[in-house]
Amino acid sequence: MANGLPNSMWCDSKDGTSPVESMIIGELIPHVDRTFRTIASRAGRIVEGFSMGGQGAGRFGLKYADLFRACSLLGAGPLQEPDFLEDDPNLAPIASRQQLFAAVYSSDNNYYLAQHPRTWATARAGQLPPDHRIRIKVGAADSLRDNNRKLRDHLVSLGIAHDYLELPGVGHSAMQTLSGGTNQWQFYQDTLGATE
């Protein structure tokens, strides 16, 4: 499992000092496919992440639908839009968001929005392969739930098929979100089963 640095937002920083997306897409995936016995095509790939990784998984899954057959967003966040620095007590403290906003997006809200899964959903509407799958799982008590609902609603408005599941009593917890719900493994089986 790749870790996109603690504050990378899974994209290339605007100033070029942290090319996280370029390294994952251009170097890590080819390295894994060369080094390990994989199904080296989109038919054998799912991108999944929790929290910041969930936002990254959504963006990668939509932007690179030619590389990933599915994306799974678990408690994805922060996902706020249109303003990364919106006043919301459910998000990280404003000082830490300002620091992240400067480091990743060079304090440019347009660059932030260009990286947002919502933007990529809009750009890819009507262009995604018919077998492309999107799953959003979020705890009903997760502070990021409302932003996940907004993304779900946007996918609905665009006619993009997806699975959405809210987990009762679950907060912002990676393990509870990952293991919550029924038929947890069915998503992976349904997505990758056709490659057997």
C-alpha cells in the first residue's frame, strides 16, 4: 500500500517540489507491474484510500480510468468545495489547512479545484468505461460525511454510476470504515472477478 506523504493530497504540488501523483502514476505502478506478478492493466487495478487517500483515490480513479477499473473512497476528505479554507468546524483546524493549502496548492484555490474529484467527475461524465466502478463508504458519524454526500449527489447529477454506503455509528475511523457494511469483499470480487 502506497503512502502519499502525510500532507500531499495525492497530487503534484503546484510548485513542483512534491510530484506525488507523477511518481505514483509514472513510476510506482510501472515498477510494481515489472517487479511483481500482476494483471498489468486496468482490469487488475483498484485504487482505494481513506480520508486524504480517499480523495486521492477518487481523483485517480476518475482522472485515470484507463489505468484503474475501480476506485474506492473510504471516509474521503476533505472534499470541501468551492473553498479549501471554508469555515467548517468539522474539518481540520484552519491553521493546519492554511499550511497544507500553501504547501500543496501554493494557496491557489483554482489549482485546488482542478485537483478535486468533483472536477474530474464533471470532465469524465459520459466518457468512463462501462465497467468502471466507484464506491463511496463513509461513517454516518464521520465529520466528513456531508462532503461525501455532496460528491455522491454530484455523481448522481452527472449520471455516473456508483455505490454509496453510510455506516451507522462509525466515525472517521479507517478500520471501521473499511470493514463496515455487509459484503465488504463483494466489491473487490465483482470488480476483479472478471479478470480470472
